[in-house]
Amino acid sequence: MAVITIDGRKLEVPDGKNVLECALDAGIYIPHLCHHKDLAPLGSCRMCIVEVEGEEKPVPSCKLQAKDGLVIETQTEEVKRLRMLALELLLAGHPEDCSTCPKYGNCELQMLIQYIGPKTGRLKYRTKGFAVNEENPLLLHDMNRCILCGRCVRACNDLRGVHVLQYNKREDLEVYTGALHNKLLTDANCRFCQACAEVCPTGTIRDKLASSEVRKEDYVVPCRVGCPAHIDVPRYIRFINQGDYASANATVREKVPFPHCLGYICVHNCETECKHQYLNEPVSIRNLKRFAAEHDDGAWKAKAFHKPATGKKIAVVGGGPAGLTAAYFGAKLGHSVTIFEGAEKLGGQLRYGIPSYRLPREVLDQEIADILEAGDITVKTGTKVEHVPTLLKEGFDAVFVAVGTHQGARLPLPGNDLEGVQVNTDFLRAFEEGTATVGEKVVILGGGNVAIDCAGAAFRLGAKTVDMACLEAYDAMTATDEERAWAVEEGVVLHNSKTFPQILGENGHVTGVEIKSVGNFRKENGRMMFDVLDGTEEILPADTVIFATGQRPTIPMDPEAFGLELTHGNYVAGKGPNGETSVEGIWAAGDSLTGTTSVIKGIAGARDAISAIDIYLGGDGNIDESLAPEQKKDPYIGIIDGFAQIPRTEPNVVPAPERVTDWKTCGPMDNGFDEKKAKCEAERCLQCDLRLCISAPRTWGDFSKEA
């Protein structure tokens, strides 16, 4: 340790630490611009100069190392004069009007101007004349605002080790920063970590996705906030990249008890938000989640929290993903949980709505078994709860409702009651139970993932042709791109932008479906409307028609019968942000509250609800846990040749003919990633969260607030 004196204050500081950081840590503000805590000192801006006893000239404090006996003055008249001169020279080449800058109000240069107060009236301004470069993904470069502080260059080269940014010189000798030969960042091996934008003190390098309307963490790491359960996506992908697959799985399990199931069937909202889509394609996050789950070593169980028994009892109505999630966390919180499930087995739509060739039942059964081991959980299958509030009278302290949407919608079309016409939920349940049948010509009405599942199941039951008709255009279908592609591979013929005015029949049995083209979609009085195009009639031959146009809860339309206020017919009416219902002590989540959405959204809703229930029962509502070890986040990510062009890794999928004809013996159609593919795909991650590890700037405004 060394003892130094700054402006009359004696400080004990680490020997060799730069004096600027010593001063800032001690609450003594020394103006600076090119300096950043995480970067090697440069000393080029001359803002941090100080006078040192025994030295003839002022020196940059960022490059001055602390040693015993140093006596430093930061505010002499000569120091102030030199700082002002340096700032005035810098401002001579900077745009005059700060108010037009997108970084107005959050600019370190602007704060420095307010602190030093340069006399800009005597300056002779020059215009750099750079065109603003908006051609790069994610980043915008406006070199007219560059002050050559060198932060971006040091961040790219020294902090990240990517070596894309450097100092370039124009023909008129104007110096600027950018890639060699003015390449686009995509062609210069940029990793798009955006550290350059994070350390830029002005509006020179800016994040195109930045928004003042959302938290910084949310636009910097959009995949994490895009996941309804807020799984730490970059963290578990980094674990995979580091070869620690079990820790990757433990990271996912910190938020959801179904990592393996989700690895097969999640609709992956996270991928919709992934920034890599602006380079080429998003990272295959769901497949990485599945790979991690396949390498579960069970070590996370020893780290899971289990609170002491509370003596409180929770009834969970519905044993699907939302109900099982609530039961899992409720038991871990110390409550006694009883699950009431109307079907003979737990799993809900995971079992009865998703075919086994997409989600192997042994995977589902294992994760349910893990959930039931979490604590005091009693399961009552084949038990339907008719009137929910009765449970409160039977000794339960709180009730959670997640009955799901197991009732298919049969549209009121002529011919909807013909023999051979089925509904999605009944058909898929029968497929699970081995009792489903179809004819040779099947028509599916609808364009979502459930419709895709019905089409795939029909082929596996022996259908020769499967047509699918839906109102949506191809790129507007609610089915994921992946599932649409798989369906087409298997032979499904898509009829997009079609309405189906009637189902045709003969002798009481379906023979076909009339379809017509539609267009001019619009909203009128809150309802979606469209025009039917004349002369576009077409008949799709069919001996089986399956409605896949939505589904509803199996709740009676009469609110008195169920005991809760309902809305939109027979959906539970929400009365608060965490699933509160019209009856105190009863919460709800999942499809019966929100309408049919996704498994991950049901899980997220159950997490919120069980936390609120715990508070209601006298707990703190905290279900956060740390199951994975602390992770080393190496900021030095290095060079990967052709990074922006690396294609998305495709999973190992059984070829279409084999997966249809041999579906009972070939196992799941999608076999995910092997280790080589998982490591390759994990390497594509931009590691956006590393940006949040970069130290925040310390400006005069921060110190004035402290004072």
C-alpha cells in the first residue's frame, strides 16, 4: 500500500494503481474522457491532467502510478487552463447542436462541457463530413461525433480480443475509427458484442436497439426478457460452450421444472428476440436447452431450496404444466399440495395434446417424477373438481386453478356434424390413447401448431393425403417456421389465405371441404374482418375433416357452477397481475386464464401465482434459487473467422418418409444436437450479457449528486 495526498487529502491506496482511479474511488472527481475503468489508460484527451509535486509539467493522472509520498493537485489554475484548451480544440471538430444527438442527456462529453465550461464562442469550427453509416447490423456509426478517445478501439482489441476496430485516415488526413479498408462489420469478423457502443462516451457508435422506454438489461439481452419465465439464456449457452452441460441444465432449472420437455416443444419466444437474427438467423436456443437437459447429472437437486413445513395446504386443480409447476414450487416452499387431475395421468396438454413422436413420454414421465419428489405432494387423478370454492371449505388454505383448454372448437359451418368430422383435442387425445382413426383423405382446418400436430398424426395413422386450410398467409401462420417446414416435408399441402364456408357430405358422411380465397384483412369494431374473393371456389376431397381452429377450457359456462367469475364464455376472469380471481384465496394461470398460448407462458404464470399464494399464506414469496455454480464470464471472446456468416445449426431430424412410416419404432422425429453441433451452435451466441459487465462511466454529475 502507498500513502498519497490529493488536494490535501491523504489516501492509502494500492501501490501502482493509477492515480485517477484512486481519486475517483475516494470520491474526488478528476475530469476524464478517454479513460475507462475497464480499459488500459491512454492519456490522449488531457482532461485528467494534474500537477505533481516535483514535476515540471502537469501529467495525465490515468497513467500516473501511485507510489508512497506523491503529492497531487487537481485544480490549479494551470491545470484548469490546459484542460479548457484541450477541450476547446476537441470541440472544434464536433457538431455544435447537442440537442439533435440521440445521446443527449446521457453523453459524457456533454457532462464534461458543463463541468469545464469552455469558451466556445472563440472556436473556429470545422465539419468532418462523414456520412452516417447505418449499414451494419445492430450498430450505427456517426464519425462526425467521434472525439478519438480510443475507447472503442481498446474495447474491441484489448477487452474483447476481436481486433476489428482501428484508427483509419482519410485522404484529407482526417482520422476516424472503423474496420480495416472500411469493411462492413459483418465482413470483418465482428462478434457484435457491442462493447464499442457501451464504452463510447458520445453518440458516435450507437446501439440500434437501444430504447429509453425499456430497461437497459431488456434491450441489451432481449432473449432473457423475451422468455416468459426469464431463463438466463446467455448463461446456460456459455456453460455449454465451456463444456459444462450439467450446469447449463441447472441454470434452466432455476426457472422451470420442465427443461427437457421444453427442449422438445417450446415455441421459443427467446429465438424471436435473439439479436443474431440481424446477422443471419437466431441462435437455436431451444435445441441447446434440450442438449443441456440430456446431460442432467442430478447435482442440482442437492442445491434446491426446501423450506420447513408451514402446515398450510394448497389445492392445485389441473395436472398440466402450469399445475405441476405450482405444485413443485408450492411444495418447496413448505406447503402441503394436493393435485386434482381429471385425466388418468398427469401432464395435461404435454401428454394429451402433443403427440409422442414429438415429445417422448419417458421424458415427460421423468420430469413429472422429479416434480413429485420436491416435497409433500399428493396426486388424485381421475378426479374432476366441479365447484372450486368448495375446496376452501374442505380445509385448503389456498387454491390454484389451471384446468387447461381441452375442449376443441367446432365452428358453426354447414356439415360440421357429418360423420368423419372431428375436433383437434379429441383427435389428439385418441391418438395418445391409441384409438384414433382417419380415412385416406384428411383435411385440417386451422394453421397453428396444434393443426400441424393433427396433420402429422393423420399421416402416421395411414392417411394418403393431408390438406391444411387456414385464413392466415404462409408467413402469418401461428405455427412455427420449423413445424411448417416439417409438415411440408411429410407431404402436407398448405392452402393459405383461405376460408372454408362449408363441409360437404353424402349419405351423412363427409366428402370434402369448400374453400375460398380471402384478402383485405382489417379490424372493424375490434373484430378481424376480411373479404371473400369471388370466383376462387375450390373443393378439397376428404373422408376425414379435423377442426384445429382453437380450443376452450372444460369449464361450464355457468359461473355459479364453477364458483368463479368467468369471461369470454368459460375462461376464468383475472383480477390481478399474479392470477388473482374473483374469490379470495383462489388463483389461476395457464390457458384457462389467458387463452391458449404456450407451455412456457403457463409455467411463467404459475410461478407468479404460487409466489403470490405463498405471501398470502404468510411466506415471503421468494422462489428464486441458485442451482448452477458461479460462472466465469471471460470478456476476451477472441476472433472467429466469418462469424456473421456461420449458419444456424440444424438438428438431427429423422427423414420424412421414415419418421412417418416407422414412427412407432424410430423414436422421436427430432433428435436435437449431438455434442459437436451443440458446441458449434453455442459458439454463435453473441454473449450480449457481457455488455452488462462493463463498468458504468463515472461523470461529474454522479459526484455532484453524492456531494
